[in-house]
Amino acid sequence: MPNQITPDLESLLGKSIIPLCPQEFHDFDANHCAHFVAHTGGYQFGYLCHNIAGSNLRGVTVRVQEIFPECPQVGAWNNLPQTDDDLLVFITARRNVNLASKTIENVPKKHIGILRDGKVYHYSNTEEKVIKQTPAQVLSRFRSAYNDPTVDLFFGTLPAVPRAAAVRSIARSGTRSPSAATATARGLTLKLIRNTYTDTSTIGELSLDGRFECFILEDKVRPEKIPGITAIPAGTYEVRITHSPKFQRDLPLLLNVPNFSGIRIHVGNTARDTEGCLLPGRTKSVDFVGESRAAFDSLFAKLRKTQDDGKKITIEIIEAAQTRAAQTRSAAPSELAYFRVNTDPLLIHASPDATGLDTVVGTLDYGQIVSANVTNATEGGITVKTVGAENELTGVVPSEFLEALPAPPSTVVRRGRRAAATRGEAAVSTLAPNLYRVKQDGTNLRTEAAVLTAQTVIASLPVGHLVRKTGGSNKPLWWEVTTVLHGKELSGFIHAGLLTAEAVAVTDPVPTSGSNTNVTISEKALQMIIHFEGMDQPSKWPGNSSGISLGRGYDLGHVSADEFKSDWEPYLTEDQIKRLTKAIGKTGAAAKNIAAQFADITIKRADADAVFTKATLPKFKATTGKAFPRMITLHPDVQGALVSLVFNRGAAMQGDRRREMREVRDTVASTSLPNDIKLQSIAASIRSMKRLWPDTLGLRRRRDAEAQLVEEAI
């Protein structure tokens, strides 16, 4: 067998340093070529990444010149050995290398990669990801980048040192993971009923021993697996809590899933956050679950206790169609079943084989209750009757848009409300009043209802475009709507069957005033802020107009001495507090000049997270709420993007450098702009701020990430 640095090198292609470094040294302005190689090989000599990040988890080497002498054999490229083993590739000018002493000069222009099967795998610091090139391409790339024709390739055989992965494995050897043999027959049974399906995701309801626990979001259910975007097959699986190398923590793992591996339950909000795994949430809307961390923590505590008690955990995953089929088989011919509509509007057709818009007899609202004799269900749908509606309707609807209810409802739930009492929900999702999205690309907006000519077509709307219902018409199921397309406000008519209701996630009623006392940011936004703030140490000045920064962006240049002492006294010594107080109020060059004085002070990641959660984040949420009136009427992703913006730039609004901040403020405060136009405008203003930092890659990337987060809420 060839000596390989890792068997799954190909799987690392396209990854940034974020998933590769659990110590959280993720600074995009740093050089990560040696950092990538060291994490892949587990090389722990010299200066390690945890020293920079302040992590308690021992890190790996970050310097090229410290890996080179550890190679048992090094040489010039024209002496490359003929071997199937992986080799390390070093790239720098020939004058920087001394093969006899096995040393590389500590100069900025040097690089490292891994050679396998004639290709070099290396970390591109300009693209911020792992890429693969031929040696000739690598040589050409760096001769051009370094503007030096003497740049050459050198090889090194793999260092024979203990691997970081092995060290971490030893460190966590005390983790409890009972085998099936120790599990008792009586354990915990989880049941996940999938009942909401879209082109992007699947959402269901998870119960523990018959009690509702939370919602679960997964990838889309597909007839054939597409790697990374497919939900696992329905079935029954054993669940065990084990250590996840990817997430660097203990997580529930589903065992023996056909054609899948590494299926876990972890925190996330959308299908972008999963590759087949299960994401818990306390609230849900279209393709989204909210309050994921709170839902996960509650679920994990119950699973951990069950496993620690030596009991077995199983999860049964069921499609809603299976539930309805079972109900159909067990129902007496005259017995009625009750369902809740889970889309809006749902068209009722005259018969199972009638599918055209002209056969529609009416529409059902999201959350509306219907009854049905389940023995009459066919492949074409099921005949339903509205329950408690002012105008009773009977007709056929597709069964996949119905959620089975455990008992006849005691109250009728209408559009925009949810049957919270049936599941004990503390926070729910709701439908935005009169907002709808176009379901079909090329949908015509017309001047007259049900009349299609070249003269009646106002515009062709793309799929997903937002419209607002303003009224009905003299034609059944034709609605009058308004929208904005290419900056122009339009009004016209669209058939209700071509629209689907827009859902928004809320934990409190959407306010009608400008109060900003409850700024709410999503888990996705929180992780973005943590990522870009990184893990600061006082001896490393962040640059620009920053002061000395501690942990998660705690800037001593912008706090008072009393604030600093109150926030950090539990985590620093009296002497450290006294010394760092000298940095209070100092920013820019003044902060840079004193940073070296604090080289012996290291901030621990756990302490940094505690200060961030208890002090820093609440302060910036409050500051952001004051800077942007009415921001709490926006999606938590958007609120989070604005908090990130103020966290990084502050809340000042004066001067030319702040003109985009004023644009965002005015857009957020507007009560007349449609939601999609408002968010598009906010995103555009945030991106426009990049003019201020033409050469600062980290800040430009942060603005792009904030703008993208806003756009994803459209």
C-alpha cells in the first residue's frame, strides 16, 4: 500500500479552511497553504494554529519552513523519486532553499502542496479553497504570482511524526458510546413524520415516545440519490451519540443508513446546511426551520441521558403518504378523517381527472381544516369537504398537501393562523399577509382577468417573483395583484392557481411600530459573525482603524475601562486587566504600536465565547436596532446581516464614507416598498460599501456575505 497523507484527499477539493480547522484559525487574510497540509497530515511541530486561535484543542503547524526539515528526504524536482507514495511539494525561489541543511528561508514568497498521482493538491489563498493542478501549472502560477522566474519546485517525503488526528482521538477516549450489546430493550423511540415537501427540502415533525419534540428539516426526498442534496430513505435506524470529526463534538449518528454514511442530527436552518443530515428547529416556514440551536440542545440532552443510562435509541422515519395510507386501511367505510391544508392556495378540482384551471371549483387556505372519507382516496387525489367554512366546498385535492390530524378539530384554523394547541408550539411560522410567489416561470400579468392576447399581457414574471394580492375580480380565482419588476411598479391580474403563499418565520407578532427592543438574528447570521470576527489575540492588531481586539471582536479601542473590567474580570487575572486597560481608547497606529506588549496574554476560546454571548452581542443588537428603525419587521437573516454590519463598521451615519449606511437606514425604515425590492436595495447598498476597501479582501468578503444573507431572505 502506498504511503498516503490521507486516503480521502479528493474529498477536500473546493473546501475552505473553515471546515478543515476545528481550532477556528480561519483568518482569510492569512496564508493557509501549510495550515492545510498540516491538518491533512496531522503535523504538530513548530508554531501551531491553536496558538493563534486561542483554542484549547491542540493545533497543527502553520509554517512552510517548519515542515520542510521534518521531511526524511528532500530534493530538487529533477530528482523526484519514482514512487506511488504521496510527496510534499515546496514552491519558492531557488535561492531560498538549502538542500544540504534541509532549510527554507523564512520569506513571504513560498508555498506548499501535496503530490499524488501526478497532481498537486494545495490551498489557494486567492480563491480560499483547496484546488488541484499539474506540477507545470503550479510552477507557472507561482512564477507569475511571485514575479520571479527563479521560482522552482522541490519535493519532500512525508514526515514520520504523530498525527494530530491520533492525538485528538486519545484526548477524547473517555467519551461514552455504549454498544448495542449494553443497550436495553426498553429505550427511546423517535418518530419523524415527513409532511411538507418542496423542490428544495423536506420538513417533518419529530416526536419522542409519542410527544411532539420539534420540526426536522432535511434535503429533498428523491427517487434516486444525488450526493449532497438528497434525504435518506424512510425506515427505522438505531441512533448513537459518537464524536464527529467534522464538527469536533459529540453528535447523534444514524447507523446503517442504506447508501449513506455520516448521517447526523445537528444545528442548521436550510437545505444548504445539510448533506442528508437532520436539522431540528422549533419554528418552520418554507424551506426553513428556526431556533435550531435551542431545539437541538433540548433534543440532545434527552438523547444523551438515554444513552448514558445504557438504553437504546431508535428513529422511525415515515412519509406522510404512509401515514395516510395506514389511516385509510384502518378506517371504516363511513368513518371520516380530518386534515389540515399545508399550502396556500390549494385548488379544489371537480373530479380526480380534472386538472385544468377551468375545472377548479374553489381554493383552500393554509391551515384550513377539511374532512374526507379516506376509503375514497385514489391516485388522482382525495375528495374533501371544508369544515366550519362560511361557504362549504367539496372537491378533489392532492393528498400530499394535507397533514393528518390525530382527532377531529375543536376549532377551525383559518389562513395565517396555526393550530398551536395541537402541538404545544411556543413559537410558530405564519404567512405574510397577501404576499405570494409565482409558481411557474413566465407567468403572465394581464390587464384583464382570464383574457389572453398580445394586448392584455403586461409582463412575464419569473418563478419565485413576489406579488401582493390587492383584490379579486369578476372572474372566479382571478386575483388583482401589484408587484415591482425591473424597478417599475405594475398592477394586473393573475390566476390564484399560479401563486403560492409566502411564509415568514416569527417568534413574536410582527410589530407595526418602529420599536427595536427585540432584535432577532438567525443561527446562520450568528455563525457568519463569529466566522468573520475570528478569534483575536491582544498581540495581533486587526488593522485599519481597530483597537486591540480580544476574542470575538471585543475592541478595546471602543469601550470604557469600566465596561472592559466588568466584561472580562471573570476570565483574566488582575494584572492582565491592569495591563490591557492601557489599550482603552487607542485605535489605528496607536493600537498597533502597543500590541507586542501583550504577547504573553492568550485569550481562551471558551472565555471569548462567554463574553461574546453575554456582553458583546447584546450591546451590538441594541446599537443596530437604534441605527435602523423598523429593522425587527425584517427576516432574522436580514437582522443578522445588519448586526454584522454594525459590529464591523459601527453605527455612525455622517460623511461620504457612510452614505450607503444612510441608504440602508432609509430603506429599512420605509413602509411603502415591497419586501423583495426593500431587501434587494439593502443588499445592493451593502455591496456598494466595498468601494471603501479596494485592497482589503477580508472586508470585501464580509460585505458580500452580508448581502448574500439578505438576498436569501427574499
